[in-house]
Amino acid sequence: MQPLALLMIVCVTMVPYLSEGDGWGRMAILPGPAKYAPEIIGGLALLCVIAFGIRDRFRFVRPAYWAIFGLLAICVAASAVANSLQPGPLFSGMRSYLRAIPWFLVPAVFAFSEQHVRTQFKWLLGISLLQVPIAIEQRILTGDNYYGFVNTSGDLTSGTLMYSGPLSIFLVSVVCVIAALTFKRCLPKWQAFLLATVLLVPTMINETKVTLVMLPLAMFVTFQAAAKRGERLRQVVLASVSFAIFLAAFVPTYDWFYKDTPGNSLEDFFSGDKAASYLDTSSAIGTTNYVGRVDSVRVAAEETLADPVRAVFGLGIGNTLDSALGPQFVGKYFERYKPFTKETTIATLVLEIGFLGVGALICLYWQIFRDALFVAEHGRPYMSALATAWVGITPMMALMLFYTAIHISVALSFLFWYFSGLIAAERVRLAMPATRPSPARVTAPIHHAGPGRRAQA
């Protein structure tokens, strides 16, 4: 399974970029159908899960997860029946929602060793470092009418992850894993500082302002999860100093790109009315103007609560989604809700699976968070480091549901669910004496180890 896992990591982070190109259509060197490679990898994973899972009776999946998945399945089926969902949108929705889920179950049917996890970290580190020169080229060299296209903002600075928001989420998650590996003495401190400094460069130049929220959230929680008893205050100070250093670099870098546009500095954004108007434009159904994040959540909630059945089950998966497969796969309500669903994932979820489905998803995040806490304390070094980082990454991913459309990112979806499954399966194995892995003691820093991440996900 390790070769398939490594293939998945490469596919989800590189193939969409190499098959569709960046914002200017460059680097599309693979044939168009190659963009479906992640779905094929997901199908292969599903076959492995079925074959090995039936043999072992899925004993490494906690009953709580089966209950949540069962509730989500009931919600999907009930919403499809209640809304007379057509096969095309249903297929499109299942493809969008379920393509990464088999990878959550893969670690439950195959026990990845510490060496396996370490190798996956190294591959992800290489892919993460690759984002830096690509992002710099996209932000700076393309800003001067390059290819006949003027890049006036950092929205197209997306590395190989296709979107600037998911790129920032991905790199912040990588930095969390780097910090956790350092606390677990799997990585020297000087290497961790150097890697974190380099990897955060794209988050400064793609102008993802939410980085100023998700980075301290993820880092503070990760630092606290890694702290030993009596050291929590020290970790708070260390996390605060680390973020202050990042802020000292982020603010002037952001403002430099707007030096010729007065009134667009970070200070102007947060001190005036721009932040409020950026998030809430009081938009309503039928608007063709910019829609804020608050608008997308508000309109989705109001529309869903307008009908009792919709409030529980939603409109059905895929019924608000667009599709590249053809018009017969486009959701019935795509045009109506397009301005709102493109802004946040939570708007799409509320509209399509209702509040019952959203509640089940929140429970799923909570279970992953709890398992990460347990593995962080009791797991082997590399698994413990991953879980420690996941204690910070999981709430960050949940928060990002309200800020950006993370469900459209293949890389975040596959990596988040795979590494979450790795932690969930490890939690069960640690509780079973017969299958409990022997602790792999690390007595000195490993100078050639490399960290990585999953993120949506």
C-alpha cells in the first residue's frame, strides 16, 4: 500500500496543475483526462479497503465513525428521495464528496510503519518546497502583463494547488507538522526554523489575509498539544514570539505589493470599513456582485430553514454544484446559489446536506480531534508528531469551512482524510495490546528527516 499512498500524494498535489495549468493556462503538459487520476487512485483505494477490510472485519475502525458515516449516508439518501434528485447531479455530488473517503479507511486495513510515515513526510516536504519558487514566479514575474495577463492581486499565486487559499492552508499545515516533529525530537530546531521560514513565503505573497487567523490558531493549539506538564505557559510565549516574527515579515511584504495603490495596506484594511464590507455585503439571491463570506453563510442558512425537510436533509448532494462532465451533471440549483457556494464550503454543505449532515460532519471532526489528542500522547515518535500537528490542523480545517471553498481542492481533501484516517486507525491499534506497535525510540535528532502534511482538505 505504500507505493499507492505515495502515488496518491503526488497525484493530488501535482496532476491537476499539470493537466489544467495555472491561472494563465501554463504547464498543462498532461492530457486533459489526466485530471481524473485522483478519482482513479481513490477507486483503487476503495477496492483495497473492501478486499482487506472484509477479511479483517474493519476492526481498526471505531464504532463512532461507523455511526457518523451511517448518519451521513441516511442524510444523503433521504435528501435524494425528498428532492427527486436526478442521477447526473447525484453522481457529480458523490464524486465531489466521496472521492477521498476511501483513503480515510486505507490505514484501517493496512498498518503503515514509522518508516512508511517518515517517507511520506519526506515526499510531502519536497512537494511543499516546490511550491515556493512556483508561487514566487506566479506572483512577481507574471505581474507585468506577462502572457498578456496582468496579475493585480495574489489570487492566482497558487503553486501547484490551483487556488491561493488551499495553498496557504496546505503550507500552514506543513509548518505545524514541522513544529511537532521538532518537539518530538525528530527534527533539529535549526532545520525546522529554516524550513518554516521558507515555506511560509507563499502565504505572504498570495495575500491570503486569513493566514493571520489560521496560522496563530493552528500553531498555538499545536504548541499546547506538544507541551509537557508545567510547560504550557512557555509554549504560549514561544508560539507568540514565532507568530510575531511571521507578522513582522508578512505585513511589510503584503504592503509592498500595494505600494502604488494608496489605501490598500493591511492597516487600512483592518482599521477602516473594508474588513466589514469584505465579509458582509448584504447580498441577496439574484445578485451578480461580489458576495462576502458572511453573506454566503447567511443566505445558505435562510434558504435552508425556509422548508422543514430542507432544514434537516438539504437539497441533495450535487444539486448546487457545477460539473465539467456536461450539463446533465450540473445541479438544478447551481445558477441560483453560484455566487454564494463559490465563497465557502459551509454554504454548500448547509444547502446540500442540511443541518443534520453538517452536524454529523462536525461530530466527525470532533472524533478526529479526540483521536489526535490520544495518539499525540501515546503514539510512536512520527505518528505522535503527526497527531500533535493534527490537534492544531483539525480545528483550523473546520474554521476554514466558513472562509473558503476547500471542498474544491483535491489536494486538501485527499491529504486531510488520509492522514486523519492514519491517526484514527493508530488510536485503535494503541488500545489493542495484541496489535500495539512497539515504540520506536528516537534518541537524537534525525538530520535527514523531512516533514509533510495531508490538508481538503
